[in-house]
Amino acid sequence: MKFRPFSLCCECGLVPTRIRQVGLSVEHQLVIHWWCVGCRKAVFVVKDLAECWEESPSPEELGLAAAPVNEPATQAADASFLRSMGIRFPGTLEP
């Protein structure tokens, strides 16, 4: 999987050696938490999901071909795969 990494560092300039937690806040924000070994503080990086969406790289930026969107054959294959895993969409009948 190709992606654009976040640049993470503490106020003291050290990068995390280990991420303790990654989660989502009630305010729809991405939260990354680690313990800085340099200054011995808990560090929380908080970023709005909308901001993450805007900063997401395009497939072209990463040298990838854009995936086709909403093609009926792809949707049918995806739905079939999800059914095989026991996942049902709300309001659908058992086949």
C-alpha cells in the first residue's frame, strides 16, 4: 500500500520510537498518542479528518492508476465477497 506519511515529532524535536494509540475523537479527529522518551511527556497529535481527506495524495502523485469508481461489476463482486464473509447490508434479504 502506498501512502504519504505524517511527519510526527515532539516539541523537543524527537520522533516517536513507538506509537501507543491511534484513534478517533468525538469531534471527528484523528488522534495519535505516544510517550516522548526525551522530555518524558505524553504527546497527542490531533488532526481533523476533513483535513486528512484534503491532504490525501492523489493516485497520480503516488504513481498509481486511479481505481474505477461505482462500476456495477465491481459493486456486485464487492457485495458477493461481503456476503461470503457473513456481512449483510441493512435492509437486504438473505439470498
